[in-house]
Amino acid sequence: MKKRTRDRSRVDLETGEGLIIQRESLLSPLRKAGQYGWGAASWLVMVNLLRPVLAGLLWVAGEEWARRTVFSREGLRNPDFFIRYSLVILGIFLAFLGWNRYNYLRFRGTDRRQPRGECESYELARYYDIGMEDMEALVRADVEISFNPDESIVIETDSMRKITAMYAPLRPQAHLARLKAKEEAAKVYVEGR
């Protein structure tokens, strides 16, 4: 009887090259799903088993804190102790409640989890005050960026093209004001012709 030979890659025991762990494409989808499912289930079981241990540690730490601060310093017989801590806890509660109410009133009915969407090339070109042809060159090029002290960026492409762009990360309002002033000056220039 003739043995069937299949194309198999050899495993290099020193480097580990050829092991199935490095070639996940050899695993069937069912086996991949089983491995990921088994890993996730193991983590869930471990966390659920550790929860009582963590709760027990917190109880022990709380008991130690209560013994040190309340019982050893006669906190039960000292009303000033309870008044001070009650005021601190009340202050924290009021701060959280105030922040919650502020967010509720300010963002009522809006879904802030919406993504902003993609920024188009023309918007980037307008924001950084460069031309669309420069923007298209940047999309396809490897770039090297340097920052000038006069709040501008010098971008050098792999084709030795230098592009100077506006940059103001610390003062975006000033950046937007300069852009608006430039647009107004361009509008006045065009209307004056």
C-alpha cells in the first residue's frame, strides 16, 4: 500500500518557524472560534471566582480602617468626628449631584456618542492654509515634519517638495481668527478688482 504524502512545512525547533501558532491561517474557523471562546470563558470564570476574594480583602481593609479611626480614637464618643466626616461626604455627594444635573441640563436629548465623521481633504487644506494640490501631494507622499517658532509647520515630501502650513495647537482660537482674517482680506481683494 502506497503512503500518501502531503505538502507539509518543516518545523525549525530552534526558531519555531513553521509552527501552527505562527500560521493562524492554517486553523479552521471553527477551531479559531473555539479557542477565542475558551479564552473568554476562562477569563470570565477567573474574574467571577476572584470577586469574593476581592470583596473579602475590601471588607478586611475596611474593618482595619474602622478599628484604627473610629474605635481606637474614641470616634464613637466624639460627635465632632462624625460631623466633620459627614460634611466631607455630603460635600462630595453634592459635587457629584451638581455635575450630574449640569450635564443633564446642558446635553439634554443629545447623543454625544456620535462619531464626528471623516475630515475631507479640502477641510484639512483650508484649516492648515495650504492648496489642494499640496494636499493631494501629501496624501501620496512620505513626509518629514518640522515645527518653526513662528507657529508654522514645514512639511518636506519624499519628492523634495516643501510645504509651509499654519499651526497653532496651543491657541486654536488665534489660528481660526488668522484664517478668518485671511479669508476676509482675500474677499476684499477680489471685490476691489
